[in-house]
Amino acid sequence: MITFNELNLSDDLMRSIDKLGYENPTLIQEKSIPSILEGKDLMGESATGSGKTLAFGCGVIERVIPKKGLQALILTPTRELAEQVRTEIDNLANNKKLKIISIYGGVSINPQFAALKKADVVIATPGRFLDHLERRTVDTSKINLIVLDEADRMLDMGFIDDIEKILSVCPKQRQTLFFSATFANRIEELVRKHSVDPVKVLAKKQVDPEKMKQFYYDIPKNLKMSLLIHLLKNESSDLVMVFCNTRKSTDLVVKNLRANKIDAIAIHGGFTQNKRSQAMDTFKIGKAGVLVCTDVAARGIHVEHISHIYNYEVPADPTDYVHRIGRTARAGEIGQAINLICEYDHENFSRIFREFDFEITKIERPYIERVELILPPRRPQRKGFRGRRR
Ligand code: ADP
Ligand code: MG
């Protein structure tokens, strides 16, 4: 293990890192920061929670000069993540007077026009940034650093065309960094197309079975909610996240938990930005012990002291599973992931085993009191929409 001192960071940046209380760089930081500071293009792959933000954040802080126009653009898949990255870069910039803003959809575009004129660093979701490009309300001519954070997820979410358009209008003379928890072939293709001689950094850490225990219950569908409620009431835990595959089941779960006197709060893609932020805050400060959410809403969010992850449903994509369980057992803490599986989860569950070498221990169902399921009111479905809303 090396120290931050060995990374040749500026005194300003060292002070910010000190202030944040970080003692040593994480593996991805240690392996990627030197190349980033040399100005090389790079693709960095490491697990969720391994500190990728600080890795590219150092590049941003060391490169950008205050009041010289928009020089660094960071693209993230979701609004929550954009906010989170902005906060983290803000913390790193502590001693440097940089104008760092976030730009995303779902909020009024008007205040963004003026903010963009003064910004040195922009953290944006692709859709809204493209919107500004098309309106010519953003000047890209000074951009010399672009970061694609959670590149895999951005592609999953269908942002490929937006990203291609954005990258193609930014100056060719620039540094491009791709960060991701997993690198699918499609990403390698994107990297090849939009970077020069990229350095490839892998810092994949397997889930540490000593710190992170994984379990499952195999139960009939009609007992799932009862088991979840039973476990939430009987397991002692710190903060808890319950993952669902759709908005609909998120609504169902939160409603039933509350009906059973469990302090639960929900976030999914159907809520306004305001509501999502409020819910995250309530959860972070521990006012609600249980956050019920979909993958989209939770991606990249870092909350400390999550001791239990429940999968009310098993995700169809095994990488989503890894992201879910990556919310716990962070920074040396211990955690548990508990899967509630029934008939309809079996296929997704076996896909996880095919792709990862995880040890997931079966637990026999305890005696549980059956609760009566309360169905939430139907939300009007938009016509023509196929597939699952998350
Ligand atoms: P990733 O993007 O890889 O999922 P993040 O950048 O969100 O991970 O970092 C996860 C958490 O680890 C954050 O709370 C961050 O503040 C913390 N962190 C980052 N670097 C370090 C470090 N060197 N030492 C301790 N904690 C760190
Ligand atoms: Mg991240």
C-alpha cells in the first residue's frame, strides 16, 4: 500500500484529502492517478465503493484553472450521482476557487443557462447536457478533460447516442477517462473510438466473504412480504436497503412495511427530483431505517453504515446484483445481503451463479406470521410503454 504523498499531488489537493480524513489511496486510486496526472486517456474498472470519484477528481482539480471557461465535463447516468460527484469534487476543490455545477433534467433549465456561462467544471447527465448543446447554451471549446463515470450504466440506460454526440463536438485535443464497475465489450468499443492509446487499469476486488455474507431464502411468492417484515423486525441492523426490480413493487413494499410499523421510505425513477433528494436525506440521517428502491434510483449512491441489503426481487442483470450488494460492507465494515427468492426469481438467481463465484448460503425459513398484503392504488400507465419501469 502506498500513501497519498507518493502520488505527487499539489499541496492544495493534499490538504483537501487530509481534511476528508482519507489516509491511503484505494487500489484504483493508486493505479490510475499517476496516468491521469500525466494526461493520458484511461479506462478504469473497479467495484462500486472503491473510490473512483476521487481518482478522476484529482485529475479535475489538478487540471482546471479558475475562470478560464468550462474545462472539465463529467457525465454520469443519474441525477443523484451527478449531485454526489459534484459534492465530492467540491470537497476536493476546497482550497481552489472553482465553479463546479451539476446539470440534469427533471428540474427547470432556465437557471442552468447562467450557471453554465460561469462554470469551470460541469457534472451532467447526458440528456440534459445534449439539450444545452442543441440550444447552444454551452461553450465546449475549452473542454480538455472528459470523464464518463459509470460508463456501463450509461450505456445500459440507452445514452450511447447522446454520449457519441457530446464526445464528437468536444475538442479532439483532450483527455478522456472512462470509469466503470464493469467493462462490457460495447464500452471497449466506445473507448477505442473516443480515446487515444488508453491506459487500462483493473482494480477489481472480489467481494470479501469474511466481511460480506450472502444468504437466501427460497419461499413461496405469497410469503415474501411476510418474511421481509419478519426479518426487518427481528434482525438487528443499522441502515437497511430493500431492492425491488420495478417501481410497482417498490411502491407495494414500502406501503406494506409502513402498514406494519416499519420506518420505510422509497425512491424510484417515478418520483420528482425533489422527492428523491428529500428521501435520500431522510434516509442518510437515519430518520428512516429502511430505504426501498430500484436499481436506477440507487446506482452510485454512497450511504454509510448500511448493514443489510435485502433483495425483495433478484435483478435480471447479475451486475445489478453486484452493485446492490456493493452498498454494504464498505470501507472495512461488515454487511449482509439477503435474497428473498421465489419461483419467478430462480432464473435470475441462477444467472448470478453462472457469472460470479459467490458463496450464497441457504437459510431455512423461520416460523413467520403471515401478514395481509395491502395493494397500493393503481398508477395510470402511459399508453404504449412496454417493459419495466425502474
Ligand atoms: P465508486 O465511485 O468507486 O463507487 P466512490 O468514489 O463513490 O466509489 O467512493 C466510495 C466512498 O469511499 C466515498 O464515501 C468516498 O468518500 C470514500 N473514499 C474514497 N477514497 C477514499 C480513500 N482513499 N480512503 C477512504 N475513503 C475513501
Ligand atoms: Mg462512482
